[in-house]
Amino acid sequence: MIKDYGQPPRADEVRHLIERRLKEVTEAAGPRETQTVDWRGKPAHLDVVEVKVGDLCYNPATHRVRAQRSHDPRLDALVDEDPWSVESQQYLDKLLKVLPADPTQIDVAFTDLKESLAEYGQSEPGLTTVDGVLVNGNTRRAALIELYGPEAPMRVAVLPASCDWSDVRDVELSLQLRKEHRRDYSYINRLLAIDELVSQGIPMAAIAQTFRSTVPACEQDWWVFSAIKSMIERSEVGGKRIPLIAFENDQEKLRELARKYQKAKSVGPDDAEVVKEARLAAIALGFSKTDVRFIEPDFLDRYLSPKLPDGFIPENESAEVAIPGLGRSVKSGSGQAATARAFTDKVLRAAAEKSATPDGQSAAWTEARSVMENAIKLAGSDQTLTKKKRKVSDRVVAATDQLQQCVTDLVMSRADRSLDEEAFDDALLKLKKVLRRLAVEGTRTVKEPGDGVEWLRHVMLESGS
């Protein structure tokens, strides 16, 4: 259900002002500036007026900073309870200026927007309700206030007077998700918006259309967000949880996890759970995308479990597995899945403690990361070795394919006598030289040679060729 935030304190005064400006625009001679938006399923052409930025309010329901609001739980709750208070509006103002993944740093996109406004002025109008709640243009308002103060003028298109909070949500999504928009939603805020629409029973096909995406892509995003919510819930310890914004920079890792999980699930559900849990733990421990890729179904049994100190995972840890998107849990189908889940639970709680400490330190998190790092190094070493083994044989297969094509080309060249015989002879001599070197190195490297290596050694080294 859409939350109703009510009206700003000066709603009647601002409504009267905006309605007067709209009347002046409609009665004036000459062309009028308008903005076209999707309004209840149809295009609507809205008149644009000019008002002071101090007469407008930040939208407490904006998806642009939904995830970032959790940075300060007290102020997040205040925005929900009293969105029009000075403190709530100041908090929204701050969040609109900072990096999505780090609210302590000013976003370079905000700095660029402010410089553009200072040099060129406002190129596009914002969008407001008749009560002065900005539906689009919140960041521009923050920039204009910082540049010129609350008296600065701002051009805004005005939504119909019948606009409610459901309309505010729909129109904002429609505008903010357009490809040409200056500043895209952050990753987590996009996931939040999708989850909100799903929770309201909107079909995935309609959500995909809203986001100008595909149904599989939106379903994947929803699976990822369900996994994130599960991680946050499982991380709770002493009232502390991993903040939602902690996953802002993990987009590629989480999407790869979704693809890997679905692929592994088609082979075996237990393997899929082990991969999911181990990769979630690695993501929570801050490992890179390339490191996380080393985690395969055999990772826990071959690499992680042998590295775990005695008693690292209590025996009474839950063996239940959460089902993303359904809000339910089932008993794990294997001891490996239960162990992986127990390890991930410990990692998540350690990450929650780490995020809540002033110095960002946690002994449990440091220990878990060290264990995971050693396991990943060993898995990576083995996988790299396997790939190197495959690379040698793959190159021979590729060369064989090229030689097979060469045979075909020779046959065809006889018809039109197009063969350059001197060049062909030179190429064969180069091939002979390379094959001889291949025979030497193959004999030195392969300790138990098969028929192929024996043939190569005999032809190139023993026959006098």
C-alpha cells in the first residue's frame, strides 16, 4: 500500500500561489511552456510556472534516496513520521548531494549539476504537485539552494490537483527511468522500486515496461533484492544490521550470483545453495568480482571447510535455507548447505558489527575474511591451473581446424590454379619447425605420454624429419 505523507505545512499558501501563476500563464498571450508526462496511462501536457525554491518541498517518497535514508535510522524514521519537519527536509537535502554508496562524500554528479546550473541555468523544468511537493527536480532544488539560496526561482510543471501519492510514485518512476535522464537511480534504489511494485501485485510484465527492461531482467533484480533483504535480516545482532547501502557497489557480483544460482539449481539444488551461501559470504566480506567467481559448488568441501578453525561454526547453527522472494525457509537438503549457511550467518553478523563500530573494525569479520581469502586463493590457483591445461589442448584443436580448412582450400585451388606454391612451401617449413619444438616440449612436459605425444615424438624427433 502506498504511504500517504499528507501535505506540507504551507500547502494552502503554496497551492494558492501556484494556481495564481497557472492562471496568469493560461491568460497570457503567446506560446506557453509545457512538459509532457505519463499521467494515469495517458500523456498529459502540463503548464510550467516559476516559483521560489523555498516554496517547494523535497519529496519524502522519492526513490532517488530511499536506500540512502537507512544511513541514519533515526532520521530515516523521522522522514516517515514527520516528513515536512526542518530536520527531515535537511536530511533529504543532504542525501540528494552525496554518493549513493558513501553518504560521507559529495557525489561528483551533484557537483557537475551545480556547475551546469551556474553556467547555463535550468534547461528543463522540474515537476511539482499543486501543494509544492517536488516529484522531479529534487536534486536541482538542492543545487539551486546551494547556489542562490531559498529565493532562487525554479521552473516547474504542475501536476493536476487530483494528484495523490500513488500518482506521485507512478509519475516519478516514469520520468526518472527514462534513458535520457541526467542522473540515473542508484542500483539499490532501482531494486527498491521494483520490490515496491511487486509487493503491490503489479504484474512483472508491467514492471518491465515501466523500467524499459525485460521480464527476465526484472525477475533477476527481484531475486537479488530478496537475497539482499534476507542477508540484512540474518545479519541482525544486538539490534545492529548491515545497512542497505552496503550493497550499492555489488551490482555485478549479485547479478552474476543470480545467474550462477539458476544454472547450478538446474543441476542440483544442494549445489546451488552452497554456491549462493558461499558467494554471499564473499560479497559481505568485500571480495572482488574476480575473486567471487572462483567459488563453485565444490568450494566449501574442497577449499573452505578445511580452512575453518575448530569451533568456528557452532554445531547448533540453523540448518534452514531461505527461499528468496517467498519469505519462507525450508530445512537444508544437505550438511554442506547447512554448513555454508552457518558460515554465511556468522559472516553477516560480523559485517553488521563492523558497520556499527566507529572505527569499522571487527575481530570476527577479520578472522572470517582471512579464512575466506585463503580458500579463494587455493580455489583460484586450481582453476587457473585447470584453465592452463585446457588452453594447451584448445590451441591444438584450433590449429587442427585451421589445417583441415587448409586441405579444403588446396582442393579448391586446383580448379583455378590459384595456389602460390612457393609461399605454401615456406609455410610448411615454418610448420615443421614449430612441430619439432612442440615435440621437444611435449616430451619434456608429459611424464606419461599417450599415443598422440608418442606419435609426435616419433615423427618429429626419431624419424629424422
